[in-house]
Amino acid sequence: MKVYLDNAATTKLDEEVLNAMLPYMKEEFGNPSSIHGFGRKTRSAIETARKTVSKLLNVTPAEIFFTSGGTEADNMAIVKTIETFGIKHAITSKIEHHAVEHTLQEMEKEGKIKLSWVNLDKKGNVDLAHLEELLKANPKSLVSLMHANNEVGTLLPINKVGEICEKYDAIFHSDTVQTMGHFAMDLRAMKVHMVTCAAHKFHGPKGVGFLYVNNTLKLKPLIHGGAQERNMRGGTENVYGIVGLAKAFEICNREMQEHQDHIRGLKNYMREQLQKNVPGVEFNGETDEHSLYTVLNVLLPPSEDGEMLLFNLDIQGIAASGGSACSSGSNQGSHVLRGLDVDMSRPSVRFSFCKYNTKEEIDYAIGKLVEILKIKVTAK
């Protein structure tokens, strides 16, 4: 049996999304910057996609900029905000995605900003009092805090953070890659200036995303060399990727409640079964209503062969992860778990779910996990 439980890394392409993309991969191949009929057809597809996304987020089409994914969108938001507005101070946390953390650290290394780290509790919740303290001492800062942590799933009280930022005239950017398409968002009502998206996190294609920039901000371009994306990002657009993103986003919003109920049920079931079958099991991050319903990060009992656990699961056909897929190849371990002072001598596994997962798959994964752990105990 093959069980894919690494949906926080990427998701399976929805068949309906593929069908929407195919015409723009085969017949409709015109360059959207061309003035002839071939180009006008693909230009229309891009702008229709932009309108679809903007309507579902309750913003204007002019506030949506298509990118190559979440990492580029985060970089655009951070780098161009600092450069455009002469920001001298930024605030983030130790458990941000590297697209945010490394970008801010690089800006500090270049001497462009001073970087402050907001305090967190053991579950990854932001200390709002400390955030306000930092902003009081450094008004007009850039604040970048993710809506939901991609490894442990803890949710940010995004509206409360936005209110604090507004109080101190700060610009607020949130990496919403893990929540976009999974929660309904009215960005006009939310006090956030910029959010990011990657289509492959909600059954869309890889290599495409977007950055929302509130129309009160006018950023300098990220990529020069063309007038695409209203002069913000030069280069011929990924037409079929953009079409696929919009279709996937439309499906997510159309079926959101159904998917939430199904996936949350799987997560809760797995948590309960692990507690019954694995003595000493704990969970990293929040696991209740303050958590992302697609992610469960499991802290397992100590094991001499803990580093082989993911490989042993893979041998049994089970795909899971130990942290962000964007950090694969790193021998440093999860920076998120280290940032939360999790016991790194114990193996942690992130299981992440989607609409295609079933209860039978969860039963299989738990059975094999218990079997692997028992084998290790016996071997000792």
C-alpha cells in the first residue's frame, strides 16, 4: 500500500485543474504580451484568473501579482518593502519559513535593517505583548509572521497581530502559503498588507503562486526587463500555471467546508490512535483549534535509530517528513523544532493530510509505525 502523508510539502494535482490547464499547454500557446489574436487569448486567460483569485479574497485584481511560487512572493514582499519605504527595522520569529528568515537575515547582513526576534512559547505561539513592546520601541517596522507554521501547524492570531501593527504604523506581511486555499480569507477585512500563495499546496501546479499587496502600498519592481505584472515582475507569464492556480483556488473555496471536515477528522483520528498505540507519544505545536488542520507533528519515544525512521516508513510505502521539504539535504535538523526547544534526541515526524487521504490509509500508517517502533525496541 502507498500512503502519501506529506501534503504540506506538495499536493497531488486535481484532475479538474489539469483539464483547465491542458488547452493552454497544447492549443493556446500565444505570448500574452503579443497584440495578435493568439496573444490576446492567453492575456485574457491570465486576467480572468486574476479576477477569480481577487474575487475570492475580496480584493481588486490590481492587488494580485503572479509569481513563481511562495518563496519568490515572500522575497518580493520583504526585499521590495524594505527598499521602497526605507525600512530600518524588521520583526520576525525563529520558526518562520526560510524564504522569510533567510531573506531578512541577508538584509541585516547587508546592513539594510536591524532584525528583532519576537518571543514564542513552547507551542510556537507568538508573544503578542513582546511584539507590541518591540513595535513600541521601533515604530514603522516591517513585521513578517506566518499565518500557520508549515512544520508544527500552530496558527497565528493574524487579526490581533494586524491590529498591533496598525497601532504602531508597521507594515505587516504574512506567509499564508499553508493556509491559502484551506481557510476562507477576506483580505479587505483583515489588517494585513501582504500575503503569499503557492498553488501546489492546494492541488494546483508547482512553479506558480501570487503575492497580494494592499493598494495603499506601491512597491518597486522585483524583476526588470519587461512590463509584465504591471511592471512588477518582468518575464513572460506562466500562463497554464496561472490558469491552474485559479482553478485550484476556485475548487478549494467551493468545497472548503467539506474538505475541512474530512481532513480535520483524519488528523484527530490519527492523534487519538497514536495516543492509544504509542506510549509516551507527544505532539509538537498546537493540535486543537489553534492549529492548521492539515498538519500533525508527532514527537515519538527516544530511539537510537530515530534518524532512520522516515526511511523505514518510506520502505513501507508511507511518505512523511521531518520538517520543511525546502530544507531537504540539510544535516542541521529542523530549525522550527530547535526554535521551540523540542528534544532533538527524539524523532519527530510531520504527517500532513489532504482531501484524497482516507481513514484506511491512517490505519495502515499507524500500524506500520507501531511495527517499526516495536522492531527497534526488540533489537535493543
